[in-house]
Amino acid sequence: MSSCNNSACLNEARRVAIFGGTHGNEMSGVTLVNLWVKNSAEIQRKGVETKPFITNPKAVEKCTRYVDTDLNRAFTPENLSAPGGDNLPYEVQRAQEINRIFGPKESPDAYDVIFDLHNTTSNMGCTLILESSNDHFNLQMMHYIKKAIAPASCLVLLNEHPLLKYSTSRSVAKHPVGLEVGPQPQGVLRSNIFEAMRVILKHALDFIELFNEGMEFPPCTVEAFRVLERIDYPRDANGNIIAMVHPNLQDCDWEPLNPGDPMFQTFDGKTIHYHGSGTVYPTFINEAAYYEKQQAFVTTRREALVASAIRKV
Ligand SMILES: CC(=O)N[C@@H](CC(=O)O)C(=O)O
Ligand SMILES: [Zn+2]
């Protein structure tokens, strides 16, 4: 009998979902999931049930981020337990339905893994979004994906910030995985971005199959970028934006930003510099969807996260 002495023993990841259209104008996820709803052969693996699912069909139809409110902020305990039925905002109703089908969030009945497919207008490349540095299953999966796609790269963004973390659609699963690929404009499909997303999903599902077959994954470290701070655009007293992302920073996601480096450029050509205390790694630089969220970019810090060995029970 083999034992679990040296590894964290986890249950099989039998129920997996792939969400597209959480934002209805992010076309790679919408298109891939629609494709897989028609024919799911590509996403099936031995011992795994994978369900492709369009999370915000009304927003997809209108090709807009959302109809009433951002679905990827809607999975709060208050929303998920709100009475009101048909009178609730559309996305709150949808969050409740999704929580019924794939959750309930934080319960033993919840889906094991949910991949939520997003596109960004930022020059971020492939980014896996992790919600907890203690999720050793996800850390091992991300390590596997990074190795599998090398020399192409895929970075890990860790968002467990007490104030900046939000209640995502994928958060109903035991192991939530965000996949953010860019740059791609809203409402547009680019073949390179589409293919990059598809390849990451392939390796992610391969990992789950291997895990369920009993493969042991030894301890490892995963480089991650931890969300530190939201930086807003400079504004006037009326709240209007008075500067743009500086050309030296535009498209430079994941590159070091040092104190004194140019950050914004005002409409009359003045440079505004970064005045933080040390080097940070900006990302989501000039994301179109974040103007409404008063966010020009987020700063991150590089960290090595430690993943324990894992194997299935
Ligand atoms: C551009 C975009 O939509 N990004 C996602 C990131 C995430 O899924 O955590 C969002 O703000 O919901
Ligand atoms: Zn999105």
C-alpha cells in the first residue's frame, strides 16, 4: 500500500468547468467555449468530466462586458443569498444560477476546478490568475503548464490582496483558475491569442488527467507576481483624467518599474514619475475595462511560491 506520508493527499479532480463569456466582449473565451459546447472531444480526458459553459449569455449577445453589473465581481455572500428573484440585476441572478450549478461556493458539492477565460487589452501575454498561495493543486498545475509550454511563457498573477481581491465567477470552485491572455481589443479575435489560450487549456486538462491517474507531483517553487496596489490615472478636481500611460510604460507589463521612472504623460506633455519605495512589476497596464474601475495598472511584487508534493488520495 502506498501512503501519503510525504505528499498532500487530495481528492480526484473529477468535475471541471470551463467558463467563457464572463465578460461578453472577450472573444477568445467566448469562441472557444462555443466551439466546445458544439463538440467537446478536445476537452475530454479520461476520468474527468469537463463542462464548457457561457456564463453571461446576454452580455455575449450584446458583445459588451456586462449588462447590469460586472459578473466577475458578483459572487459575494450577500449577492449569492439575496432574495428578490427576477427583480435582481441580471448578473446577480446569473451568479445565483451559476452558484447553484457549479457550487455552492465553499461547499463540498462545488466543482473541483473552474477555468475562467478572459482577454485583456494589456500586453500581458499568457497569465494564469491564482487566488490563494495555499492552493497547492493550482500551484502544481501552473508549474506543469509553465514547463509544458516552454520556451513560450506563461506568468502567474497572485491576487489574494485583502482589499483588491474580488468575488470571481470561478471562485465557486474548490480550485479557481483565471486565464487572461492579451493583448486583444474588446470584441476582436486574434488568432495568436486564441491559439495561446487553447494550448494552455490543453496542458491544464492533461495535468488533471495525470493527477487523477495517480501521478505524484514533487515539491516545487513557482514564480508569481503578487498584487500590491491599484494605481489610478491622474485626475482633476472634477474627476476627469488628465494624463495617459507614459509611452515608456505602455505595453511594458511585467517589466520592472523603479522609483523615478516615467509613469504618466499629461495631455500637455509633462511626465509624471513613479514615486514608490522600490521596484515593482506593473501589469494590466491600460486595460480598457479598468477605466470605469479607476485603475491605470496594478503593481506587483515577484515572489517564489512553494508548492508541496501532491498526489490523489
Ligand atoms: C480584463 C479583465 O476582465 N480581467 C479580469 C481579471 C480576472 O479574471 O481576475 C477581471 O477584471 O475580472
Ligand atoms: Zn475579463
